[in-house]
Amino acid sequence: MQTLVQQVLNALQLGSVYALIALGYTMVYGIITLINFAHGDIFMVSTYVAFFVGTALMSQLLRLPGIVVFVLTVLAAMFATALLAVLIERFAYKPLRQAPRVSAVITALGVGLFLENFTLATIGPDPRFLPKFFPVVTFTMGGVAFSNIQIIIIAVSAVVMLLLDTIVRRTMVGMAMRAVSWDKFTAPLMGVPVDRIISITFAIGASIAAIGGTLFGMVYTVDPYMGIRIGWWAFISAVVGGIGNIRGAMIGGYILGFVEIFTPVILPASTYRDFVAFSLLLVLLIFRPYGILGRPVAQKV
Amino acid sequence: MKRPSLSFLSRVLAPLRAAYESLPPPVRRWTTPMLLAVFFVIALFSPSFINLYWQQVLIYVGINIILTASLNLVNGYMGEFSVGHAGFMAVGAYVASILTVWVFPRWGLGEYVPYLFPLALLIGGLAAGLTGLVIAFPSFRTRGDYLAIVTLAWNMIVKSVLENIDAIGGPRGFMGMQKLTSVAWVYVWVIITIYLLRNLVYSNFGRGTLSIREDEIASSLVSVDTRKVKITVFVVAAFFAGIAGGLFAHIIQFINPRSFSILKSTDVLVMVYLGGIGSLGGSILGATVYTVLLELLRPLQVWRWVVGPLLLVLLMIFRPYGIMGMREWRFLIPPEERVETVAALMERIRRKREAVAAPAPAGGSSG
Amino acid sequence: MPMLRIRGLTHYFGGLRAVHDFHLDLEPGELVGIIGPNGAGKTTVFNLITGVYRPTEGEILFNGHNLVGKRSDQIVSLGIARTFQTIRLFKNLSVLDNVRIAHFARASYGVLTAVFRLPKYVREEAETRERALELLELMGLSEQATWVASSLPYGLQRRLEIARALATEPRLLLLDEPAAGMNPGEIAELMELIQWIRQRFDLTIVLIEHQMRVVMGICERIKVLDFGETIAEGTPVEIQNNPRVIEAYLGEEAVV
């Protein structure tokens, strides 16, 4: 029983990160129907930004309190990653908006691999650790051990998701996003600055991934391949939830978190995780191609 | 769609073309087969005058041509977006390797393995072709992005399954293959692949495939059985990927699941889109240029892996249909399909009909 | 027994009723027009007949075959062909290939016969090529056979779309606004063409059209749809004098 609760906490922690990244996939898809395969690597870049900024700020000279460093690190990662995403959109995706959709997807795949290999070539393959912003405190409650870091990850993620949901549903920017995603051709006639809204969507998606990236880096190591490793899982989360649907991405993230943590519990080896996750995806796509919360698009004849 | 001009290439090749045109027709007819035979002899004796390194490069070029041409069938001719070609390659590689390393020797055929190699490749190809159905069936219901995800998942599943089967080495990989793949063998398989694919492309199935790319609904409304076409295309493409996998396994003599990751699939994608979609000549060109380019960039070490993705992005932005997009080299077009043959046939039909009846109103040559 | 018999055809898109209780009996050789304002459900009727959508309710019988639940290609093979409101040619393919693709269901050779270039493949391909070219020649597209379809002028694209439909050897031809986007001269040509192919290929034709000139000029019988309902049916003269039709087209004030 205790291990079960323990595992549930682990799954929530991991699921939170998946959900945060999945949001970026789903928002971009929602607005320009592009599978932004580079998003996982944007997340990877964000953890490196967090690593460098965090390490620099934690130096003894500054003597800043941990919480301040944490907040500054997150903000720096968010800003840098948002900038990167907007630049990618501007220079790689925008020229292809009129081109066949496949071209843009391939470009996204190319951009992702470029980021990965570029990081590999410049920084190297060795795993890195983010500095400890907070002393790790472990609580024990009814035989279940959990750390303050775990609580921070789960709580911060939940707050960010609630915030995003509110932004999309309640604010003008959110309304404009929904307008663009509904009809790219009519939205500008209604005074919606389409290009700017698309840029904002990329920026928000990337900054949320950066929050996820910093949180992730507080528990796991950072390396150039994590964009693919973690990114794919987040991507599956988005598809499982129904790509283009924000709440779907959140649900999908937690589902995948549970799949990853509980697969080794049920099956003999942890190496089956990929198999389970991708089979789940395949089966889902065959029987419910539009995910849990997604809706089928009608074809115009 | 815009068609890139080939003025540079055609200008370079113009004298050759003129020489060829001046040959008498019976000679012209046999030129291509003769040239192919001459190249085969060269390939056969190449080990005696080309060093091992360049032999290996040539072999990779050949394997990549097979991979590229077969993926082009799916991505270029049918307009679907498959990103999991390496998955089929893996199936072919493992099946063929298990045959030559375990099965044949166990049957007491150890010394005949070099002669049984084509059989091993064929069985590997067939096994891969069978798994092509895994993609074909979902493709009835989903298209575009979702099918891309299906193929991606397929690639990941194959890799993960291979990693979990300990009997064939799991993540450590599988070895013990003899070095059976030679320049001559690869050459023969390339010719077979291109010849068979060309025949397919210029058949009922090929036209059906193209019509799915152009407009799937219109295609089914002019009687194309799109399911049959999709099954055919996915199985055939997977079959040739499997053959390529078998050849690959018997040159590097060591395969592991990581050799067939999504990165490998992306390499094939680059070659398809570099050479040009919907073109077998483009596939030959794309595979050759990319393979040789990566070899020349070897001194750059890690940095050369930045080149492929960057090239892919630039291609998509500036030349999305590739060098030869939807064009074909003349010698790859069956004679009866060439423009002048069709025009001549048309002329004959017109004369015949004019002797009998009138055409549709406002028709004739008014266009 | 009519050639085509449609009873109680009803179709919903979500909560929206696109077609309601549509009936049609078609005798061989007839030329029937369907008219109605935009969004009246005309094209939806075509989509239901050709299997693009599956009807919510109703039955469609064609020469005794039940069409409901059949795939489009099966329906086409039974002898129904159609064209589209907005031209849907295979743009990047040659004019010849556009027509040859419509021979798909009739080819009897298999994949292996094709890839190994067996005699059967060679023979059938030669036959297909010749028949496709004959059709193109007949339809006045002989000069353009090797052109890329998208390079044809608009009028010829319409013509090619009809040729492509004819290549499936239909008994029944469904034309969806063939005169859309044409100038008066082209429209006159088109009307002549429709009557000519009807004779030449012994066709039964259903025509959706906005151009009253076309419908009134060549149709023997007309059905009028409005908001998915059939509001009138009869000869061109009857339709022109039907108050409900005038109301649907011009609004109530015009009647008064």
C-alpha cells in the first residue's frame, strides 16, 4: 500500500512534466495544425538554459537565497526558450504556411534534430545536474516518504495549468487564439493580428515547457537526448489526450506518467516502457484517432 | 506545384543525349541493358581496383538508393507521410541475419550460406512486407499527421521489441553475420528494385497511388480502390526496406536496435526530399548525393550530424519538391509512356476517327 | 423498375438537417435537374448517392443494388460517375493519366503481373492507353493529352473532368454545377456537350445547376430543394410558374 502511494506520487510528478510539455505540442497544433516535432528539443534547450543560469546564480559570490535563484532561473529559461521558439516559427515555419502541410512537419523534424545535434556538438553528451536550489527535505506520512521537491513540482505544474486554462478561456489573447485556430482566414477580417497571435502561442507553449524543463532538471539529469526521450512521451500525451485540446494534453500527460511508472511494476523490465507507451498510442489511434478529448474534423467535399 | 528547372543538368548532358539520339533505333533499344551489363562487370571486379573504404561507400549508396526509392513510393508518389521506414529495415535486417547465422547452419547448410544469401534477403523482405500491413490498415481511417504518428509509433515499437528479446541480443545487438554484401550484389539489388518499382509506378497501381496523393476522395470517385492501393504500396515499400536492411546487416556485420532508430528514418526522409518526390531518378540522385556528402564531411566529426537536419530544413523552405520533384529521367520512363510515343499514338487515333465521325461539339483542336 | 430509386433519404450533419426525406425515381435515358438555393442540400444528395457520406436514413437502389454502406469505388464500378462543383482534377498528373486512373476498377492484372511486366500487363496497358486516348480525342482534348492537367484552361478542365467521369463507363452521370464560372459562350458549348454525350454514351444524367438557362434549356424534369426539403417537382414550365419556387428564390415580397 505504501509503495503504491509512493508510486502514485512519482507518477504525478513525472506526469506533471509530461503535461507541461504536451501543452506546447497541443497549442501549436491547435492554432496552425502543425505537429511541432521540435518542441521536445526546445524543452531540452530550456533545461540547459536553466542549468547554466542556475549554476551561475548559485555561485557563492552572490549569496542569493535559493527561492530567488529558482524564480530567476525559471524566468530566464522561459524567456530564452520563448525567444528560440518564436525565432524558429518566424524563420522555419512561417515561410511554409502556404506550402503542403507535410513540408512543415518535415521541417519541424529537421529543426528538432538540428537542435539536438547542435547541442551535442557544442556542449557534449555528458549528463549535467542542476544545482540544488532548495535543501531536500523528506517527509514521512503514514509510511509514505515524499520530498518537498516533489510537492513543488506537482503544485507548480498544477498552478501553471490552471493559469493557462484561464488565459485561453477568459482573456482576449485566449479568445484571439481560439479565433485563429477556428478560422485562419476569417480571423484577420475580425481584426485579429494572426501572425502575432501565432508568435504568442509559440512563446507561451515554449515558456511552459521551460517551466517543465527547470522542474525536471531539479530531479533528473540533463543531456542532449532528453528532447527526444522526454519529448516523445509528452508528444504521445498530447495525442492520447486529443491533440489540439488543452485539457486533453493535461490528462494525457498524467496518463503517460502513470504508464511510465507502473509498467515496470506490472511487466518484468523497465525496458518495456516504450513498447507499452507506443502500443497504447497505436491502439488508440486505430480505434479513436482523435484522442480522448479531441473531435474528428469533417472533410469537405 | 512548381517544377524546378533542370537546365543545368540537361545542358551538361546534352552532348551525350545527342550522341545517343544519333544511334540507329535497334542499337538505341539495347543501349540501356548493355550499359547496365557493363556496369555489372565493373561492379563484379571492383574489389580488385577500389579500396575497401570506397567499396563500402558504394555499398551504402546502393542500400540508400533502395531505401529512398521505396520510401518515395509512400511519401512521394502516394503523398502519405511515413517516418518509420527504419522499422521495416530492422525487420529485414534481423530476419535475414538470423537466417544466415542460425537457421541455415543449423540445417547443415553452413557452407552454402553465400549462395543462400539472396534467399535470406527475400525472406527478410517478405517478413518486412508483412509488417507493412501494420501501417496499411490504420491508413484506411487516418491520414496526414495521424498516420505520421502511427508510423513513428511503429518505428519505436520495433526498436523497443528488439531491445526486449534477449535471444537475439536485446540492446546489445546481434552479430556473427558473414560479410556477404558486395558491390556487385548491391548493384544487382538496386537494378531489381528500380526496375520493379518503375513497372509498378507505370501501372494501374502506380496511377492509383498518384491519384491518392492528388485527391483521395476524387480518386475513390473514379473507381480507385484506395484500400487495395494503400496495402500494395505499404507492403511493397516495406518489402524493399527489408531487403535493404538485410544487405545492411551483411556489410556492417553487427546490428543493434539503435541502428534502426528514428534517426535512420530521418536520414531516408532527407534523401527522398533532397532527390525529389515522385521520382525514381530523384531517389537515385538524392541517395547518392547525401551518402557521398556525409562521407566527405567525415572530418567534421560530430558536426556533420548537424548537416542533415539543416539541409532538410533548407530544402523544405527553398525547394520542397527536391531536385527532381515529379520529374523522371528519360531512361527510367518505359518507351511506350514517353511523350513522343503517346503523341504519335494520338495522331493515329485522330486520323482513324476523322475518317468515321465528328468529335464532341466545340472540341477538335480548339483548345 | 426505375434505374435509380431513392426513398426517404435523410442526412444530418451533427444536429443540422442537410437533406430530408428525398425521393427520386430515375428512368433510363432521363435528364433530370436539381435546383435550389445555396445550402439546400443538392451536393449532399450526390455525396450520399456516391458513398462519400453514409445516409442517416433512407434507401438508394441502383439497378437493384443497394448502395447504402458501399464504398465509393464500388458504387462507381456499378456504373455511377460524377463531377464536382469545384473542379477536382489530379492537378499534377497528365491529362491522359487523369482519364486512365478512371480505368482502375476494370484492370484485371495483379501487382506481381505489373512489377514483372508480364504479357497480360503489357496487353492491358496498351488497351487502356488506346481507349483513354480515343476518349480524349472524342472529347476534343487530343492536343492536350500529354499536358499537366493544371495547365489546361478552365473550360477544358471542366471538359476533362467530364471525360474522366465518362472513362469509368457510367450508366448514370451526376454533374455538379458544370457551368459554374463559365461565360455565356462557354455555357452554350457546355449545353451542347451535355446533350451530345448523353446521346453518344447512352447516359442517364442528373444535373445540379444554378444557371437557370442550362436547367430550363436541357432538363426534362426538375426537382427543387430548399433547406433539405423537396419543395417542387415538374417540367421546366411547371417549375417556372410554381409560387413556392419563386418564394424560395426571390423571397416572399417578390411574390406579392
